[in-house]
Amino acid sequence: MIHVFMIDDHPAVIQGLEFMLSDSEEGVRIIGSALNIADAIALLPTMDVKVILLDLFLGDDDPLENLKLLNMTLPGIPVIIYTAGNSVWWKQRMFRAGISAYLCKCMDEKKMISTIVNVAEGNILLPHDIIPALHTNIKGSNKPIFTQEEIEIGRDLSLGLTIKRIAAKRRKSPSSIEKSLRVLRQKTGATTLPELVRIFLCHRLIPMTSD
């Protein structure tokens, strides 16, 4: 039997996965869950857990900080990120921080169970799209390099400014700002503007609140 603990701030997601795994032939079962890291850390030491499933984004928490807290509390239990997103940038950062696998919530049941079983056996499953990047980590730094202008554009986005307003503020054309945003998405792996803002916020490149 492979006992799994799940951390996700959407109860319906937890219930859905519990039902999906309830008759797993491989013996994968969710035996506990929590809606946040604090509750998880309180419960986990009392349970015989083999694998932790961790939602990448829990409210406004920093994903790296959440993983750090789990690793400090239960260093021997492997963590699988379980998320709706597929950001290459987040994959890179989380694997460097010590996760064992990265699962998309859209993944089919067979693949999900196979991943959990492999991780429970001590394997690390690297996605093919991040292997080259993991081998080119310069001087141990895993932060993408941003220009000051890019950081300022990120700040404007976090304040709710539209592309048109950002362009007017910076005395540039909207197409120029859109080009900068395309470059930023390439650097970070973000697929949407809200995800791009979250990346900037989580790494303190822009303030969490406006002035």
C-alpha cells in the first residue's frame, strides 16, 4: 500500500483524486489531506505517508517556501507537485529545490498512478522539457535575468495597468510592450500574464502590495 498525503486549497480537487485512487490496483491511497501548509505540517508527523502531493499555488504562498517547510519537517518524504499549470520555469525551480516529480492535474489516471508508484520507490522523474536547463545552472543561481525595464513592466502589470497604459507611461507603442511581454514569458515559461505577475511577486522582484 502506498499512502499519499495531499495538500491543495480546493476541497473538490482532493475529493476527486481520493475517488479516482480509491480502487487503484497498485494500492495507491490518499490517507490524509490539508488545505494549507500549516495544517499539513501539523498532521504529517502523525501519519505513515510515503508520498506528498503538493499543489504548486496555495493562496498567496511562495511555492518554494512551502516546499522548504515540508522538507524541513519531513526530509525523508518525496514531494510531487500537482498543479493545473505547465510552466517550464516553475518546473526548473521546483526540481532544483528538491521535488521528485511534477504532475499536471489534466494527466490521465494511469500516468498519475505510475508517477506516484515510481516516486514511492525512490525515483526522481525529470520532465524532458527541463533537463537541458537543469544542466546549465550558472554558478548555482536559478533566477532568470531581468532588465530593469522588464521589472518595471512587471510592477505595472501587478498594479493592474493595461498594456495600453503601460505603453503610454513608458512613451512606447503597445506593440513594443507586447514584444517585451513575449520575451518575459519566454524567460519564465509563464503562459499567462497573471502567472507572469505571480512569478515576479514570489521572487520579490516587485512588491507584494502597492505603495
